[in-house]
Amino acid sequence: MLKGIYRAASGMIPQIKKQEIAANNIANASTPGFKKDQVFLQQLDAATKATLPRKSDWQTPMIDQVYTDYSPGSLDQTGNSFDVAIEGKGFFVTESPTGEMRFYTRNGNFSRDTDGFLVTSEGNRVLGDGGPINVGDGQATINGEGSITVNNEIVGKLQVVEFPEDKVLTKTGESGFVAPQNVAPSPSTKFSVQQGYLERSNINIIKEMVDMIMTLRNFETGSKSIQMQDNSLDALFNQVGKSRM
């Protein structure tokens, strides 16, 4: 019976993580370029369990890997000349103000800083083929290949890159990613840049809400199972013992 309590408690723990992931997805539903996270759950077989370190004496090891869904979101027209979206595969490349870190994003909600550089909402500079892109103070036009023209002069071309496997990326901030030092991206070839558009997050709020309700019910089921087994133990040790006295 104690084993049943432990098993029920082990099944409740991943539900907490699933709730946290769903809540974060919903909170970022309106963040351009945000990619939703999901949780992969699988109970392990006996042979695999024996090879894994136990988190506690009672918890049953389970796979609860969090992974990111990189499927594209729909495009919203904004009319802002510095809003750009990638149609197809790829990421924009940006760098921190100090130039020490590079970030990859599908969020093309760019603006112009006081020095005329194209920057993200976090203040990171957007990179082109020749480095940070300075658009000055003129009207910018961006074509499908990412080339930026200001006052009839090409001032840069947006870097759009891709990775052999997107799963190597790690999330940072609201819609940014970082890559391992030993993984280098390559120029993307199958894409089109759309000026005046932003890519929505790929989150279906209704589905996320349904998932949260199902997760809550699974958690409550585990809690009720523990309560029932605890009541049975109480009857076994207390009531049966009293009847024999």
C-alpha cells in the first residue's frame, strides 16, 4: 500500500512542471516570435530505472524532458517599417551591446536607437552581413532577401541563419535563443523577409487552457488516491487493532 502512495505522489510531481510550462506559454501568447514549450513524460522500465540516480527513496524516476516547438506562427501586419518577419526557416542574428554574446530570434520587432542602429526591444543590435546595421534617420525599405535600403542606398542585409537541429538552442529572455559555442549556424536559403509584419507566437491559448485543466485533474486524482490509501492505512493500523483488544 505504501508503494501505491509513492507511485501516486511520483505521478503528481510532473504535473506541477506541466502546469508551470503551460502558464508560461499563456503568459507569452502575445510575444512576437515566441516558441511554446512542451513536456515529454514517460515512465521508465525496470532496467532503465536501475541505472538512474534516485531523487529520493520513494520517487519513481520518469522522463520529464522539456522541449521547444519551433513551428512557425502566423504573420500579423503592423505597417511599421522596422517590423519584419521571416516566412520560412531561419532566425535573425543579434548581439549584446558589448558585442560579447550573440542571440537568435524570430521576433522582428525592431526599432532605431539614438545612434541610428537597428536594435531589438531588449536593446541588442541587429546584425547584417557586415556587422551591426546602421539605418541612420531616413526611411528604410527592406526587400524579401533582407536587404535594407535607406534613401536609395543599401545600408546592410539582415542575417538570417539556420541550424542543422534547432533543439541545440537554449531559450533566453522572452523570444531569444543562444547556441552552444561549438555549434555554428549556416545562412538560411529557404526564407522570405516580410517588412511591416510580425510573427505571432505559435501558441493556441484554448489548447493550453485545456492542457492546464487536464493537468490539474490528473494532479487532483493523484491527491485523492493518496488520501484514500491513507484512510485505508488508518483503518488497518487503528481500527483493526482496536477491534482485537
